[in-house]
Amino acid sequence: MKNTKNNLIINLDASSIKESTNLQDSASPQCEELKIKDSNLMNPWFLTGFIDGEGCFRISLTKRDNLVGWRVQLFFQITLHKKDKTLLETIQKDWEVGKIHKSGPDLLQYRIQSLVEIETIIKHLDKFPLISKKRSDYELFKLAYNLVLNKEHLTHKGLHKIVALRASLNWGLPEQLKIAFPDVEPIARPIVPCQKIKDANWLAGFAAAEGCFMVLISESKSITVGFQVYLVFVITQHVRDEELMRSLIEYLNCGNLRVKREVYEYQVSKFSDLNEKIIPFFNKYRILGEKSKDFSDFFRVAELMKNKLHLTKEGLSQIRGIKKGMNTGREIS
């Protein structure tokens, strides 16, 4: 493999490295809404959307006393707060692979690392493809998987190919690997085609990962009870996914984008949009995990506001109680 810095792109089938300009989405070339017939524990598009938000593809290289001097390991992982143990267990049961480990005092990690189990992920994501820029990481990871599957990582040439892939994955090479492989150039990251939502369940999964339902209360002299209640729905993502984030406005027919440093924030705060578009959407396409409880509380507050109860002391007190138990304030049940 030539270590050419700018003109190498990974083909979608991840079977080779070829010169190209982008990835062609063979699963959905026209970005059409696809009809899913699979009857699993969770909708497969929901799972893909959740991976677009929370999934991580890793290539690990550690020094070993073997022919090439390095051990190559592949990992797919999802790390969540321990409150979401049930959601991780649901994913594990759905795929029938992987293990759940503790990852610090408050975190759990669902991890897949054997080649046989990784094949399960590849089959899923080739059929229900990622649409965020994380798909580039997946394509690099899949190519590394094929190299390891063919035992090319046990040769110096194959190892250098994997290091070149690792250099383009996530945040690039750590300093140790830069020193060990000074001549390896990163492979150009694959271009993700068609960053448009293919199925509504994808958005439910993505919102379960990256969304937030918020109740805000601020002082207001113009209101009898002295406080104004606001509802806000937010989805955040790195600015590299600008196309995808802008597509949310068109898909949900509401909201706007704000940029905060390197993060795009899709935000809906207009009550009529929340009441007529966002809440009905997530009532139909259900969020799973702890965030589903935040949506339920969000919905309860919206109902109180529809009935003008937020303008009364009793209603405001009830809303304060609901708000206190949402998001980071929710206790582990």
C-alpha cells in the first residue's frame, strides 16, 4: 500500500483501498425511507441511530513479543451511565453477542471484541447504515476487520495498513504510535454520502443518544405567579455533521440550529411546535432507556401548560417537582 496522504478513500465494501471521491450507499442510494420487517427486541433503525450517537469503533495496538512486535485488537463499544443498564442489556439480547462491564464508578460499557461477534455488527450496519460522520470510522474499522480476518496483521505490511487506518480513526494516533510508526500516513477518511434520515426510528434512537428534553423556569414580572415556564428539546452533534443537523429542521418541519464552539445544537422551543410536532413524533416513535422517562415528564409538563396550570401556584409547584427529578436529577431506580 502506498502511503499517499490525500487521495485514498475506502470503498463501501471495505474489501480494498482504492482511489475514489466518495462512498456510494448501496443500501439506500436514493436515501429512501425503508420498510423494516425484522421483529427484534428493538427496531434496527433505532439501534443504528443510537450507535450514530453513542457507538465507538476502536483499533487497539499494544506492544507484544511476537513476529511483528504488536498485538492488534478491534473493539466496538457503547458506554452509558449505570442508570441505563437495562438499555445496554436490551442491545446485548438483541444482538446476542458482547459483554457488559463496569467502566468507572458510574459508567457501564457494552463491548464486542471477538471477530465472530464483530461480524454481527457489520451485518447490521451494512443493512441499516450509519448516516452521521461516524460512518467513516465504521468503514475504516471494517477494513481493519477484514485485514485481521485474513491474518494480514501478522505481517509487517498488513500491520502498517492497520496503523494507517488507526491514524484516521476517531482522534488519530496516540504519541506512542506516532513514535513507533513515524513514516505511516493517515488514510483519507471516507466521505459519507446522503446524510438524510432514512427511517423515523433512526431519529428516535439518535435522540435517545444525543437528545435532551428540558424544562426551564425563570423569573418574570409580567406573569402573576412571578415565573415563566419554558420547554426546550435539543439535539447536539459535532459541527462536522452540519448537513445531518440541518436535515433535522426539514425532517421535523420545525426548530433551528445554533453553533457553540465545535458543536451544533438543534433546538425547538416554540410551544406549538413542541406540542404539535415533537411530542406526537416521540409518542409514535418511542425513545428507549432512561431518556424515555425524561420525555414522559416533558410531556406531563406540556399537558399542564396546555391547560394553563403553569400560571397557577399549584401548577407551578407541580412543574418544579417534575423538573427536579428530570435528567441528571433523576434517581437510580
